[in-house]
Amino acid sequence: MIAGYRVSGHSGTAARGQDIVCAGVSALTQSALLGIMEHLHRAVTYDIASGNLEMQLSDLPDDCTEAILRTMYMGLAEIEKISPKGIRIREVKG
């Protein structure tokens, strides 16, 4: 079960603004946030700043919310396979 996520920093694989790893991570994480808020109309708390995004569901995830978050996770895992120096996924329990 995924109830939230945090993305911080830049990948450092290219110059800022030209980093496709950063762009991919940003696209996946921001799309997940928008899908949950705008399409599913679920309550979340979030904070977006340059190079950082943190999102937490207000309630436990349902099947639709979990599907969006798992899809985001699978996309991030693929980026990590391609560029292990550019992204690191850590799972936090609790």
C-alpha cells in the first residue's frame, strides 16, 4: 500500500533544465498527484518546491488511488533501472 511519496533533489545526470531523468520523475510524480486530486477527487496534503514534491493521502488508498500510485512507482522503477545513478527509490514503512 502506498499512502504518499516524497521526491527531493535533482538527479545530476545533466544540466538543470536538460535532465531527462529529472523530467521523467517530475512528469510521473506530478501526474500522479493531479490524477488523484483532479480525476479521483481524493483529499491530499502536498507541497511542491523547486526539485521537491511531497504528497500524503488524507485517507487510506482505495483501489483507484492505489492503481495510480502503483503505476507511478512502476515508472520510477524503470527510470531507476536505466539510470541507477540518477534516481534512488526508498520504501518507508509505517
